Amino acid sequence: MAALRVGIISKGTRGDVQPFLALSLELQKRGHQVVICCPACCVDVVQEYGLEAFRMSFDPKKAIQSKEMQLAIAEGDGASCVRAFNTAQERQIEESGINPADEVYDFVQGFQPDVIVGHPSFVPLMMVAEAMSVPLINALFMPFLPSAVAQPVFFSAKQLERDGLLERPLEAHRLFWNMYISPEEFQQLQLLRKRWGLRPYKDVMEVQAAYHACPEANCWSSQVIAEPADLKPEFPLARQTGYLFADAPSSYTPPAELVTFLEAKTKPLYIGAWDKTRDPMDRS
């Protein structure tokens, strides 16, 4: 295969960027050129691995610490956390006058990648790829696509039962997706499309359909979270890849407290998924 220029985009915190480090290192090993576009707070960790980074001004840590996000976390509502995060992002755009979508647009225009790999939490990424006529692959680190047989991970069993959705997974997914792309978010997308010379979306359902039509890399083990029976027939471009873990840099020295913990005879086992948004009683 000819060497490719791969642009990787994530607007998340270190935990969202870290899997892309493993992917980038493997792509480099295979002869491809990789640049990661990420928030300024994550640039150092990218460069620590010897990778090239392009910074965007959006601060995900500030968004997580916002009043609405902290309230959603306290309530243990995953879907509300997504909505609160988007609200906090919109506030940053208003306060700074800088839209991270424009920064990513400039990055792609300057780097001119052959393919873009990104996390779907950055909603305008689809439109950047469309405007530049560059193929896009969405990389997911938790179940995200709708299913008629598997519940969305953003709701606890308690919430599903409360809302009468315990036996109606497709309706639960519909509720999540309608929260995910809010009217305010949709309006921002329309403004960006106009600025970039793209045809306006007809409605939110068209945005959702565009998401579902993208090739998807499901970056977790099916031994941990089983692949829904309807994934392949409904989303033929979605594939399970397994987890992406980057080894620590050769220069990394673990803190003494961590060494003590790892060398202890009795080690606690803790497994969680986005546990800061869940009720403690729901944690595994």
C-alpha cells in the first residue's frame, strides 16, 4: 500500500486522545505520515510520543468542570453529560470567538490528508471531510451506533426502567441521538455549512443518517462488550478492531505511589466505563 497522509482529530481529554497515540504509532511503523489535531492541553502528551500535533483552542477540561457538566455528573445521567458538554463548548465559542470547527477546517486544508480518522464527539468533523472531499473514519471507544437489540451505554438500567425503555432499546437510542444533536448544535452546523459552501441539512435526521453512513472502527473487545446481532446488517461499514493501548514512553517513570500499589500482594480490581457519570450503585 502506498504511504498515506493521515489526519487524526479528537477534541477530548487525554483519555480520548490516548488511543489515537497507539493508532498513530502503528501507522507510522507501516510508513504512513500522521499528524494529530487535539486540544492544547493534550499537545504535550502527543509530542511525548514523538508525534506531530496541531493544537485547537477548545479546552475540554474547562468544559468538564462547567456547572452544567458537574450537575449532570452528580445526577449520574450519561445522556445529560453529553448535552452539558456540548453546552459548555458553545459557551467557550461565544466567549473566545473561536470555533474549533474552523481550526480543524484550517488543519485539514493545510495538512491535506488522504484520510481523516476522528472521534464522533466532534460533530462538525463530518462536514469538514465533506467540504474537503476527504474520506472519514469514525473511531469509537464505546458503543455508539443505534441497535434494536442492545441498549445505549449512556443510560443506566434504573433510568431505562424509569422511562419505560428497558425493553425498547431502539427508542432509547432515539432519545439519546435527539439529545446528542440539540437544536442549538444543529443551528451551529447549519451556519458552518453555509460558511463552507455546503448545502444546508434538511433536518436533524439527515445529520444522524450521515453519522450512520460513515465507516466506523469500534475500538474495544467484543469479549468485553458483545457485538450486537444487528450491527453488521444495519451498519456494514462498522468493524470491531479491539482495544487501542499505547505503551508508556521509554522515558516514563511511574510515581512511587503507583509502584507501591502495583507491587502490593492484594490488588483491588476495578472495572468501569465512563464511571464519573454513573450512580455509584450502578458501577461494576
